[in-house]
Amino acid sequence: MTPDGKPEGEQWNFDASNRKKWSGKPPAPAPFRVEPDAVTRDVLQLVDDHFADHFGSNDDFHFAVTHEQAQQALEHFIDFALPCFGDYQDAMSDHEDWLFHSILSPYLNTGLLDPVTTCEAVVQAWYSGRAPLNAVEGFVRQIIGWREFVRGIYWLLMPGYAQENRLGNTRALPWFYWTGDTKMRCLHKAIDASARNAYAHHIQRLMVTGNFALLTGIEPADICDWYLAVYIDAFDWVELPNTLGMVMHADGGYLGSKPYAASGKYIQRMSDHCQNCHYRVQDATGERACPFNALYWHFIDRHRDDFANNPRMTMMYRNWDKQPEQRRQAIISRGEWLLEHIEEL
Ligand SMILES: Cc1cc2nc3c(=O)[nH]c(=O)nc-3n(C[C@H](O)[C@H](O)[C@H](O)COP(=O)(O)OP(=O)(O)OC[C@H]3O[C@@H](n4cnc5c(N)ncnc54)[C@H](O)[C@@H]3O)c2cc1C
Ligand code: SF4
């Protein structure tokens, strides 16, 4: 804020400047690494001894484990990634796991870093000219606007919130969420990175693994358990509202006024996954058509009663309704087939 109470840059929100696709340039910085000391190595060995058959691997464990190391991780982020954080906040890459994200959530959630001092350090980078406003505002918005918001929702609505399933989903989570063994490149990449790093960035969680679970009607408890199991930053108070509310819209729109449902076009716009995929993102029907496309329209069609009167969804229904009847039927049949053969995708 400026001293006279106005937002810096005369705008409250720079979300529209946070949506660039990343083409490999500028190069993404290497993530901050700490080589495990003897105590950490002992703990890693214990985990290997007891949980060797669980999801993921700790072969490349390099996270900070003390406040001092977490502070260095924050400084590393400010020096090397923050300047581009805003531009590429929503980007995904076939070749790069971490992009310009801070990788600070594990430390914030375990108390190794304090959210307020973290935000203050990032804001200071704006005042000293080390980072642009769309990056600094974007980062602070994630913490104050999302992290604190979902924390409030959790403590306000639990324990009943965990039981919500307003879209009436019953499907079990496909097994490939545990193996990454799917021909859908975007999902394979997000799950594979989650297994290697215990990390996937927000757009992979929301628009790839989350979006697929939403479109296919996975039971909220199943997909919540998955997110809770696979990420290093996972704690119920932050995972649950993000998954059940933001991703699955299982709370009837309490957390978000519209579901984050998207077709393959969104993933194509924000990543280079589609060019390496078995499926064709431009197609909605046919054997090689991108599953996200027919599943998206199937979701829109089967939830007409839930969403047709939502002002933020009317354009989707208008677009759907104006397609020729024969095409709509072909897309719905393809959607049905995909749902029946979900394990084979
Ligand atoms: C389905 C789903 C499940 C999620 N589960 C968790 C979880 O268990 N624990 C967790 O910390 N985050 C969770 N998130 C939010 C977000 O994906 C992670 O906080 C983020 O990817 C962590 O990486 P980062 O530190 O590099 O984040 P950055 O992209 O660098 O963002 C900076 C910080 O903002 C905060 N933040 C950003 N988005 C959110 C959000 N939606 N909710 C809460 N905090 C946010 C985090 O503290 C993060 O460290 C989830 C999101 C989704 C869509
Ligand atoms: S074509 Fe579809 S399934 Fe393949 S990467 Fe693109 S969005 Fe994902």
C-alpha cells in the first residue's frame, strides 16, 4: 500500500499479468538444495525401512530442515525466482518441474518460516527494485489471499466440511494416480513429478490432476486422500479446502463461485505437454481425441441443474447448446466411453 492508503501500481490485483506461457526462456533457476546431514539421513533411512512400498521416493531429498536453512531458501527464491514468478505463475512445462515457484509451502506449514515476515521480505524486494509488482503482488496474494483464506474456511466449517459431496460423485480414483502410468502426458508429468519431488506446483494440482478428478466425478474423499498422501506441504487444514472446495466444488460453491473445469485447450495454452502427448488436443471425438475435451462437455452437460443458473457459467451453456445436436451426441458418447474405460487412458 502507498502511504495514502492506495494500492501500489494503482491496482489491487495483477492476476491478468500472471498468465504467460513459458517457452524455456528465461531459464528457470535451480531449486534451493540442502544436502542431508547425518540426522536427516537417519530419518530418510527410517522412512525407507518402514514405508518402502509407499508412493514416492526420497532419493533426491534436498529440503531445508531448520529455520536457518528455510530462511536461505526464502532468500534464494527472492534472488533467483521472484523476478519471473508473476509472469509464469500459471505456466506448466514438459521439461521443468519447479519453474519460478518459491517451494516455501513446506516451511510455512511446519513453522520454519513465518507467513508475515515472508511476505514482508518479498514486499521489500519490490521497494528495493529487485522484483516487479506483478510478481510481488502475486506472491503476497497467494499467502494472504489464499493460504489465510482457506485456513479460515477450514476452521469455520470443520468437521462437517470434510463430508461435503454436493455434486454426488461416486467414482473411485483411477489407479494411475499412484503410478503415473497414463498416456495423458499432462497427468503423467504431474504425477511423475509428485512422486520424485513430493511437489507439484499449483496449476498442476488445480488444472491437471484436480481438473481430471472434477471432470470424471471422483469421490471427494478419495481425491482428498491422494493430495494428503503425496505432497510434502500437505496438511489437512490447507489440503482439504483446496481439494474439496476449490478443485471438486463439493461444497456447493462456498469457497469458489464457479468450478475450475477446463478442456484440453487450457492445458495447451499454458504448457508444452500436448505436443508430446499420445492424444490430440484439437479433437473432442475419435480414438486419439484429448480426453479432457469430451469429459469437459460431459461434465457441463450432466451438471446442467447445478450450474446453468450460475452467471459465471452461462457462456459455457450457450456455447454447448449452440453446437449441432449430432456433434453434442458424439461428444457425450465419447465422454461415456472415457468414463467407462478410465483405467485405460
Ligand atoms: C488440490 C490442491 C491441493 C493443495 N494442497 C495443498 C497443501 O496440502 N498444502 C499447501 O501448502 N498448499 C496446497 N495447495 C496450494 C498450492 O498448490 C501450494 O501451496 C503450492 O503449490 C506450494 O508450492 P510453492 O511453495 O512453490 O508455492 P508458490 O506458487 O510459490 O506460492 C507461494 C505460497 O503461497 C501459498 N499458496 C499458494 N496457493 C495457495 C492455496 N491455494 N492455498 C494455500 N496456500 C497457497 C503457499 O504457502 C505457497 O508457498 C493445494 C492446491 C490444490 C489445487
Ligand atoms: S492432449 Fe490432452 S491429455 Fe494430452 S497433454 Fe494435452 S491436455 Fe493433456
